[in-house]
Amino acid sequence: MTMAPYMRLRQICLVAPQLAPVISDIAEIMGLAVCYRDGNVAKYGLENALLPVDTIMLEVVAPFKDGTTAGRFIEKTGGRGGYMAIFCCNDPDERGRNANALGVRTANVIDHAPYHGVQLHPRDCRAAFIEFNHTAGSDDIFGTYPPAGPDWQKFVRKEVTQALTAVEMQSPDPHGLAQHWSKIIGVAADGPELKLPNATFRFVKGASEIMSALEFRVADAAHVLHVARSKGLAVAGNEFLLGGVIFRVS
């Protein structure tokens, strides 16, 4: 049986020098709960934690030893920019082959049945890692998603943060980056935007190519900004810097 094709944002991964206080700050400011810490990432020299924002996972990884890809990423970017954009789709291998044909190399294939993921090389993707994955038998967005643990659904909190609505990517050539990601992901660019069913990627002008901001729909923006200030974060307008990216709330 072949699945109807689909492409959704499943997860955003940020990288931090240490998990504390980034995870507790995200949880307290955004009203989110940690659903899982994955022991499997230790073999890559990392520790992590995931927090569901409705059905999109927000993950933070931190290196605990030298020589990790994540550690090099922090050094190279000065700690700025999101690390990975992770998409669930019906056929990650097909997306990987398509990317390879565009000259984008596969960096890593993860096969932990029922989960299958294809990670692409960040240098070829530009701005951030792209991963495509599929979990057999869980095309329901509330279905099983092994990277988020066995019962992530129980940890969804919506009193404060209702949705992660947009991901901002910056580049000296935002149009070129939008076109490049459009070809890799297989979603037509609408000017400087790629609209997925559950989130929008927006491409803006900036000095370097990074995943620069995450935008959230919240119940009460003033309250969120107040809590961010109380944690000692620099709030400007409706945004603050946390985990290497701007959190923008409305």
C-alpha cells in the first residue's frame, strides 16, 4: 500500500552549550513540558530534551564532550541559529534521493523500526540540517513518534503556547535559499515563503545563513514577555533570544 504524499514540520532542534537553563527557561516562559530525554543521543556525545508545542516537537541538544557536530556548530555560528528542521513525510528515502540529485549529500540514515530518518548534510542544505522521517503506522499527527518518547501526547500543554506557526530563515540571498529549500522539501515557494500544512518557513535578508527565529501563537503575549524578562532574558518588542534563536510571540 502506498501512502498519499505529505510533508509536515515535525520537529525543530536547537543546540545549546548546556541544557540548563535553556530547557527550564523554554518550559517556564512558553508554558511547555518536557516529554522525553533520549538516552540514544549519548553515543553522539549529546544530551537532549524535547517539549511538544501542539504536535511539533521543540528539541534542544547539548554536547557533553568534545568533537561533536553540535559542538562545532556552536563554535562556527557563535551559538546563533537553529540546528535542524525535521519533517515527517510518506517517503524519506525518495526525498533523500531527490536531494542527492540536487547535489545535497545524505549525512546520516537512522533506521530504528518503526522509525526511519534521512538526514542531509547541513553544508549542502545551507543554514541548517534538514531531516526527513517516517514512522510506520503513524501517519496520524497524534500517532507514535519514537524520538519524542512513548507517551509524548500526554505532555502537550496549550494554556500558554498554542502553536509554533513559523520558522524564519535568514540569508544574504533569501530568494535563493527559499528556492533551494523548496526543491529539497518539495514544497513550492510562495515568494519568500514555503507553506507547509502546519507551519510556514519565511526567508529574510540577513548577514549569514541561519535559522534565525521561531514564531509562536500564544494566549497572552504580554505575560510570556513578562516571564522572559523575569528570567533575565533581553526582551525587545515581542521577541527574545533563547537557545540561539529569536522567540517571537503574538
